[in-house]
Amino acid sequence: MMKKECDEIILALDVASKKTGYAIFIGKTIVYHGTWRLKSPCYHLDLFNRITQTIQKHKVTHIVSEDIFMDSSYVRVNVYPILAECKGVVKLAVQQSGITISHCTPIRIKQHIWGMSGKRKLGRDEEKQMMIQAITNNYGYALEKPNADDEAD
């Protein structure tokens, strides 16, 4: 028997080593959202535990995670190895739980959620505000500071 879209429970993640934004969707409705502040220096274990606990608690059937990308900026080059480790932690949690995972690039997500185009160059803060506004408009969910940008991503 094929599962209906409304039966799917999706955990959406914006994974990082210090703060990971998450949202849980049932169908196209956000039912929970927040930001996990991960414990340093054990952020790998903390991230793994939070993901597996969330999968079990909410009966998550699929994870959608922001994919990592590398560009020439100093910050991205230095952060890439840490994000790659975090991606590995997410994959391990998924494999242990027996659910499925999809990865989306940040640009693809922004194109889908608020119609970002390559024609207009925006600053990071402006992109975050566009995402927060789009989440509010598209999902009827008001995100509030200080964690709104992590949750919106």
C-alpha cells in the first residue's frame, strides 16, 4: 500500500555544529520547530541523539537536510569539513532509524520557498529576512528572533 503525502512526517534540518535549526512537517503543515544548541565539544553525539530522539518521538518518516557546498570564501572553506562531519552524523542517524533522507542545496531551497533568482544579489541578512517572511506567508507560522534565521533555513 502506498503512503499518502499527509501520512509523511518530515524532519527538516539546517545542520551546523553549534546551532541546528529544525522543523517537523506533517503533510505541508509545520507542527514543531526550533533550534538545537549543541553541546561543545560533544556536538557530534549531541546532534546524533537529538535527531534519533526526534525521529522516535514524532515518528519521522523522512528527513530533508540542507546540503553543504564549498565555495572560495574563507569562511566556507574553513567550515566545510565541520559541516561534512555533521552530514555524516545525520546519515548515521538515518541509517540506524531505517528512514529516508533527501538533501537540498541552500539556493534550491530559497528558489522554492521565496523565489530567489540569481539575477539579484542579496546580503546574508536580507536573505534570512526573505526566508522568515516566506515561512510566515507560506506556512502561516510566525518565526521570532533570536533563532528565526536558523529555523527558517
